[in-house]
Amino acid sequence: MADPELERVNGIALTAVQALLGLISSDVVAVEVAVEEERVLLSFWVRRRTAEIDEDIADAIGDLEAFLSPDAPLIESRVTVGTPEAAVREPHERMIYWAKFQTCTAPR
């Protein structure tokens, strides 16, 4: 029998991915969703914080609230300039996006 809490966490993580579609700019390094009983925390790691990123986060939160209504939990965000540490995640945390870093070479 499936664990209802695991299904809830995975369902909200998948819904967060859907809410972020089209909103991840090249300045976003990684996104994690942490699902708690009454709250969902979207954590963003960015190369630099811009007004565009803040607007995209607000749009993602609005979309996630709409997708999870009528029983939407409190949805909050956290933005960190830098990269996440590759550490073990808690059972309620899901890394849902991690950019591939590509080295760019100047044209010859």
C-alpha cells in the first residue's frame, strides 16, 4: 500500500515543476521544493538576483496556488545567490531543477 504522505510530497513536487514551466531563466541554478504539513517552500539558487527572477517566482507561486486550490498550503520562497550543496535531502525535500553548467568558448 502506498504511503499517503509520500504521494502528497511527490504530487506537490510534480505540480511545482508544472508551475515553473517557462519560468526558469538562465540565471537560475537550481530549484528545490520542501513540502511540510502546512507549508511548501520553494528554494531558488541563482547566479544573480534580478527583478525578472523575482517576477518569475511570484508567477510560479501564483500558478502553484491555483493548481493546488482549493486546499493550497502556504507557499513561500527563498532565494540564495550561489549554488546548492550536493547534500542528502530530507524525505520532504525534492530537488526539481539543477542547471547543467556549460563552458562557453569565444568564437575563433
